[in-house]
Amino acid sequence: MSAPAERPLRVALTVLGCKVNFAEMADLAGTLAAGGCEVVPETDQADVRVLNSCTVTTQADATTRQRIRRLRRADPDAHLILTGCSVDANPGAYTTVDSTFANRDKGSIAEHILAMAPQRATPQSGSAPAMRARAFLKVQDGCDHRCTYCIVWRARGDSTSVPVAVVHDRLRAAIEAGHGEIVLCGVDLGSYGRDLGTNLATLLESLLDACGDARIRLSSINANDVSPGLIGLNAHPRLCAHWHMPLQSGSDHVLRAMHRGYRRAHYLRVARELREVNPVTEFTSDIMVAFPGETEDDHRESLSLVDEVGFLAGHVFRWSPRPGTPASDLEARVDDATARRRSAEMRRATQRTGAASLARATGRVHEVVWDDVDGERAHGLTSGYHEVAVEHATGVRPGGLDLVRAENVEGECLRGTLLRA
């Protein structure tokens, strides 16, 4: 596949899964634009399509297969490239795409695409086209943990960290591109720096000193990796008061079987200490129900922990056997009807605590980053990760930061009044 010489090669990028995948595709978009390609939205016709896949569950693999079929139907003549964790977890399984790249080979995708581009194409811009209003910066990859339900560590390999100087360069580029919020991403973000002789708290402190009026958010971090240094930084005005800490279970019995590195009391202590430093801190989480051997008492412990923390939101999902993981060999499976009931109960619990969080957020002034601006209507996120909608938002722009007073709650969204543009 190559584009006519009179126009640039059009490339569309599709991302499934985690924020690390988004960060990787944002970097690819910038490289392609600098090389003369036109990076177009996924809904547009393209000469080349890249799908960055996820394999965290068997459903994630199914979603990858579905998206491949959809992209083929929508754009049958495009050169389709598949990369990401589903490639590594299922070697040789994807025969209907034109090219596959394992995670370790992602750096070669740009060269592969640029070889198809017309020789006389010129760079489209000096900086990466924005895939999101917020900038996602990948600072870490891989995972040294061995959770019994997870296949991602096999797909991503051992933990590696991006050098501090490179992270600072990327931060400056994101700010210069107009991003008011920068999200630090990693497969196991809390392990940042162990291979470099440093740590995440040291990196974060240096970035907060350099970010000016922009703000920084952490994508996801395990409770056992939240160090005293990180807890202290929660008071910094340019660090978003939002921590996504995967819980998986509130039962020590289940956490032990999962090989998670923390226990119930540890998780609650970290949440409490973060809120002692900054009382408006919000938490979101991933919660698994029906892990093999999970009892009704285990389930009730998870439900009670949700209430104790008061999560803004929770991604609730049922365990399913993942070939290649130790958990898939465990007996004492939870029957489907019980798993569905527990999932519904957990969703109701997180919805209840989420509604309470939204109620607490009303009447307060929030700094909001705008994800979407349509005419005079704008939608964005507070520092605490509440969704906000504002009418009569003249003068705001995607990626910008403004102050909003939250007036009331509509559904799962705050309705607010713009105070400054």
C-alpha cells in the first residue's frame, strides 16, 4: 500500500486498553507526522491503519478480533497493522492482518509505515497531532509482578523505565503543544526507576517543579507502591487529587491467592493517609469478583471496603479463566449465577459511593481540563476526576484549564458555571 505522490500517506490509529497504549500511539502519531504522513481520525478513510491491542482478559482478545473485522469492513483496502499485548499473548493467531508487531518491536512500526509514504511528502507539523486533549506520557513499561490471574507481564516483559531526562523532554513538549494536563502512564507505574537507581516520587517531584501552570495526574498505581514520598506530594497543588489504585479484592484470603502485594489494612491505610494530606482526594479502582475460591464472606469484605474508601468509580469485572495463568488451573470456581449477582452488587456499591462523591463535589470550585468543546458547550475533568459539563463556555479550548463552580449533579456528571476563561 502506498499513497499517490500528490498527497501524504493517510494513517489512522486505533487504541484498545490502557493509557499506556494511548501514550504509545500518541508518540507514533508524532513520528509519522514529522515523517510526512497525515494522521487522520479512526472514522476517516486511510491508507494504513494501526490497531494497538489489549489482552488483559479473554474478552479483551475478543474485542481485538471484533475491531479487526470492523476495520476491515470499513476500509478494506487499507494496510492493517496489529500490535500490542494481544499479539504477544497469542502468537500466530492473527492471520487476517497485513503486519503484526510484538510489543518489543513497536519502535519499528514508524519505519515500516514511512517506507510506504511518497518520497516527496513533507512533514505535516513540527509536533505530534493531539490524539487526546490531555497528554499521556509513557514513563514505564513491563511488570515484575506475577499476579495469578494476569497475562500482561508475559506480553510486556520485565519492568523498564524511561530515563528522567527523556521524561522531562516529553513533558516540555506536551506543555508547549498546549496540554494543560499530563498523565504519567506505565504498565506498573509504581516500579518506575528501580532499574535506574531512582523512584517515582523523585521523578514526580521534579516534574511538578517543572510543569508551570499545567497539572500532572498519575494513571494507575498499586497501593503497595504508594510510598511516604508520594503521599507527601499529594498536597502539591499541581498534582491531581485523584488516585487510581486497583483493589481487585477487599479480602486478604483472595488477595493472597491472587499474589497481590498488599492486604486490606494496607490499602485502607494508604487511602486514609492520602486523604489526611489532601482531604478532597478521590479514588477510583478496578475490582474483580468471583475469583476462584471467593466466598460470600470474601465478597462482603470487598463490599465493605468500597464503602470505607468511598470510591468515585470502580471498574467491576468478573474473573474469567485466562489460558497461561496459574488462576486458570484453580478449582472451587464460582458458578455463573453467583458471579453475576456479585458483580451487580459490586456495581451498585460503587455507584452509591460515586453518587456520594459527586454530591460532595457540588458547591466547590474546581480546576477543569477540557476534553471536548462543541460551540459554547464544554466537557472536562476536575482534578479529582469528576466529569463536568458547562454551557456558555465561550473562550475555552480542548486541553486548556479553567475554573468552574459545580452547581448540581445530572446523572454521573457535574453541571457547572465557568468562572474564568
